[in-house]
Amino acid sequence: MSAQLHHGNHGLGNSAANAQVIEQIAAMLKQHMGLDVAAVGSSLIERGVRERMSQLAQNDIYGYLHTLQSGVGELQELIELVVVPETWFFRDREAILAVARLAREKIVRSPTANVRILSLPCSTGEEPYSIAMALLDVGVPAGQFRVDGIDICKRSLSIAQRSIYGRNSFRGKQLEYRERHFSVYDTTASALSEEVRRQVGFRHGNMLAGDFLVNEAPYDFIFCRNVLIYFDRDVQAQAVKVLERLLGQDGCIFVGPAEAGIMLRPHIESIGIPLTFGFRRKAVTVPKAEVMPALPSLAKPIAPAWMPTSAPVRERSKTAAPLPVARPAIEKIVMPAQDDLLTRARTCADRGELAEAEALCAQHLRAAGPNAGAYYLQGLINDARQDTATALQLYRKAIYLQPDHRDALLHLSGLLAAQGDVAGAQRLQQRAERAQLKQGNEEQPHV
């Protein structure tokens, strides 16, 4: 998510009557927007109510409750005070770069495809605009992708549509995108380019409303970060159902680090890209040949074209020639105990425990020696810390040990593109595509 809830320190008194009114108002907010007061504290509601009463020149909290109950207009005004934007460009850099890479791969596979992306809630626009910039920077044609930004706060949407941002929206060290996509508006603000603005559309919406995007086409990628944590368990389950309904069959949902446990369900799995906190539906498992019923009309069962690649060779026809086995990736040739260290490191990285993940990577390297997988994961960790120089070195180490390490090639390409080295980035992308084709050819004999 690109917003946070505003915590206030001002109450309305300690009387039991006032407390009961605050509870009623909290119940209204929860019913409308899912906000769980237990997760944020009653001072959040109290401060918003206090400010609205001051703006309306009301001294009686019961009078304000009556105003609130009279229509949705005042409830929306209170929501505007409860939710305060807290976001910046490329805040969730790993997830954004992963979407850019995955979107480009989809276009490469299907040149006429269109990529649909949802940012929910989009706050003041930094997240959806960052996604659009990332896709344009990796070469996804402008005519083949669209980003929809939806938020419950109308004031935030107004700022997003204006697309003029101050210094607080540009944080961290990796700001090369600012030179490519922004122009100077005045001494304190920058204006986003029309090229990026055209890729993003904004609208008001409430994901808990019964008619939310009911007629909308499925999305390939959905960003819903750091909002589920403000819901109780029942509302979280309701929100996840909404996200699944909006997600395309092969799509991905990206949530915040603290929300990964909410997404893990029997039919949902991690996409396996560290630090992205991305999830997708599990593929439907096809029964193996040995448990499939025999076909009485055939003398010998014929393996269908959709047989899983993991099907044992012994199940194939005895007259078929021996099939070659794909060469495993270099980083997987490690001892079980050492491999367990790297697995634990990836798990820690996915949870945002970067220091622990880095320590496990170092322990793995001491035990197993130079290893592309460990160097790649260390690169991701430093990438997340916005230590570009170190990340560049580690990605290059991984590629030196394994020249066809596709993920390292693509991440290094993204860093070079961010630094303005477009030619170098394109060369690495081409190498990554060749690596993907090579891996596909090696796996082909198993089909």
C-alpha cells in the first residue's frame, strides 16, 4: 500500500459516554473500509473525530455522530483524515522490477498480448507511476500495458492526477529515473512526463464494496501492499477473495512483508522471487501415469502431450530411444546441509529479515565456496538496501560463475538501465532471453 493510517494523540475525554460514541464510529469505519481499531488504537478515531468536529464548529459529539449517520458524505470526510499518504517512488523496488521483468517476458512470449496491472490502494500515485516507469524502461511498448490506480481517498487521487511531486516523494540513492521521466516544475517540485502519465488511470473505489470492479477484466499483476494488516481476520479473508477474483489465471499478487502469512493458503504459493512478497495460484497437478486408469481400447497407453516433465522415464514406451536429462543449474549442485542454509536465507529475505539472510549467505559461501545462487541472493539483499555499487558487484560475480544465470542477468540489466546505460542493459536482456531459450530446449526432451 502507498498510505498509512494516521495515529493521533488527542482524545475527546475519558467519559464512558464519549467512549461509547467512539466505539460506534469505529464500527462504522470498519463496516465501510475494514479498519480494525484494535490494530491501530482508538486514538486514531478520536483524532479524526476531533478534527472534523472543529472544522464543522460542533462541540457535541452526539451531534457529530448524528451528522455522520445522516449520509456517506461525512463518513468520506472522516476517512480522508484517517488515511494519510506515506509513499514515495520505487518504494517497493524489488516487486516493481519483478513486475517489469515478468511483463516483458509475457510480451516476448506473446507479442500481441496486453498487460493489465492494478495498484490498490494507489494513494497519491507514486506506486502506479513507478510501475509504469519500470515497464517503459525495460522496453515494454506503451500500447501494450495499462496500470489502474484505485483508492478510497479522493484527495489522494486528486494529487495523483495532478502528478506534481515534492522532494519527499524522491527518497533513497537510486534516483536516475527522475532525470528520465520528470521535469522541473518549480524550485521545490517536479512534474511527471506525459509519456508516463498516459499509462496510468485513476478512480475512486472501495475494495470491500459489493460491486467493486465486478465487470472488470482480470489483472496480470495486483499490488495490494500494507493494507491487509489493518483488517481483522475475517475482513482479511474477504479482501483476499476480492484480490483472487480480480487476478488472471496466471497472475501475481504482491503484498507487504508483514502480510505474506495472510496470503499463504493451500491453493496459493510464493512466486519464488526473494524480497518481492509475490504470490500466485498453484498449478493444477496432473496425475502421474502410474495412477491413471488403463485405456481398454489401447494395447499400450500413450503419454499425452501434457504429461508433467517430472514423469519417470520408465513410464515411457520401451521402444523409445533413451532421452537426455537436462543439466541442473550450477547453484543447485551443493550438499544438502549447505543447500539448507541458502533455503533458509531465501526465507529470511522473503520475510524482510535482511541481516539474517545475509549472514546465512555468508555461512553458505564459507561452507560451499563461491556460488552463483548465494551471490545472486546477496545482490538482491543489497539491492533492497539501495546499495547499488555492492549489488552490481554481486550480480556480476553470480554471472561470472554461471553465465546463463537468467535472474542475475535481468537484475543487473535493471540496475544498468536505472544508471542510464541503456545499451548495456539491452545486451544483458538479450543474454537473459537466450538463457531462457537454452533452458527451454534442454527441458524439451522431457515433454
